Amino acid sequence: MARRRPIRASTRSLWREGRRTSGYSLIDFLHGYAYARWPYHYIGWAKGDRKLPALLKPLVGLVAKLFLREAMGGDRKAKRAYADRYHGKVVPTDAAEQLVSLDAPIELRDLEQIIPYATARDIVMSEPDHIVALECPCRSVRENPCLPLDVCLIVGEPFAAFVAEHHPTKARWITQQEATEILRAEHDRGHVHHAFFKDAMLQRFYAICNCCSCCCGAMQAFRNGTPMLASSGYVTTVDEERCVGCGVCAEACPFGALAVADGVLAIDRDACMGCGVCVALCPQDALALSRDPAKGEPLRIGDLLSAA
């Protein structure tokens, strides 16, 4: 009978990749391991939706207190420091589809014009067709969550294998076509695609989350002053001749950037993150996304690869 190794293969792969990553420390690895191994407890505790089990309190509680305290009541400088380590980039649906449709490994670094944070802004994807759909930790810890749950897409290695191996009842392997279908279905539900980057996850992109404003911890932190979400690089514009002031877009906007008064639509350009939810839901086809250089560069992987 073969002797079972005490450390799982995907953990060893994460460790090996971490050793090849410049500036990635043992503390970073332990943080990343705790985050990916126990995401439901980690995120649930951070959001205040779940208490930690006694056995996990020493590890997950310590990690969460060390790395989440800035987002949970620190001053503006501390919250920015937290956002530099863990952040999401809003991506419209077509750009999100590009991220789950790659057929070869890629390496793009120092994308400061696109990912405007001090760290964790690389896109290094090994085996990008390895994709796992994970039950969303933010939704799962809610008493009455938005459905469906399995809408978090873990993309590439060593992340996909780690999540699949450690969460066999909450994660499933999917094809690139299935990933695209999830993105489109979530967009139709009025949810936002975020490409997530984290220092403890090898300082790079590792997932696309499909976020609802009611459940999402990142959007909750963003509303509370932690600037951990970057604009897509677009803003919503309106064709005033088509717009009838019905208010469908304002009700659907996840960022509260639209308002209708006396039948006239007003767009708060500062609050608009360019997600495109309103564009898809407008019954009059009166809205569109337009590039705004003040919002940074879009994350369009096809264009980045062409430029590289």
C-alpha cells in the first residue's frame, strides 16, 4: 500500500511557485495558504458574517488580524495600504471572457497603468485553461445569499488545482466555454466581474469573481472607504434622445452612480466604475461605455498581448 504524503500535491506546487516568485516570503506563503485553504472562514470572519471554529482561530484569526485590520477600521492611509495588497479590477464581460479563453501561458508584469496599486499587479498564467468554479465565499457566509453560489472562477495554476483539491465539495473543474457561460449569466443578473489580485496569491491575478453588491465583501469594503476596486477604464454615457428616464439603470447600478430625477438621468462619473451592468439592462439601448483616460487603462488581455 502506497504511503500517503502528509502534504498535498497542490500545496507543494504552490510552495514551489512561491519560491520562484521574487519577494515572496514564508509569511506570504502562510497567508496565501490560509486564505485559499479556509476562504469561507477567512472572508466570513472579515465580513462579520461568521465566527471562527475553535480549531482554526489560532491560524486564521492571526492571519486575518494581521492582514485585514486596515480594512476593518483603520485610517485612510492604512486602508490604502491594505488595498495595495488585495484588490480587484472591474472588467466588462467581453474583457472577462478574454481572461478565461487563453490557450497559452502568458507573463505580463508591472501593469501599473491598468492595476494602479503598489503590489500584486502581474498577470502570470500557467495553464490558463485550468479553471475551477468555486462556491463564492462572500455569498456562502450569508444567511440568504444570492444564487447561484458557484460563480467564483479560479484561473490557472497553481491556484486552480489547490482550490479543487482542498474544496472537493465546493469546487468543480469547468471548461473555458463553461466559464464564459457563467460570466454571461452573471452579467445578465446584474453582477460585476472583478479580476482579483493578491500579494499572498503569488503577487498576481488568480481569479475572476462575479460580484453582487449585497454579498460581496470587496464591494462592502469599497463602500466603507477601502479603495480596493479599480475602475474598468470606462464610464457610462447616455444618449439623451433615447433615454426615457425609466430608472431601470439607476436601480441596477451596483455602485450607486446613476440617479433619475424628473425623468432625467444623471451620471456620477466619479462613482461610475464602468462595469456595463446598466448598459445591458437599459430597455431603450440608451447607454454605452466610453473610454475615460482619467479612469486608467482597461484590462484587455488581447490588446496587452498584442502590444507585448
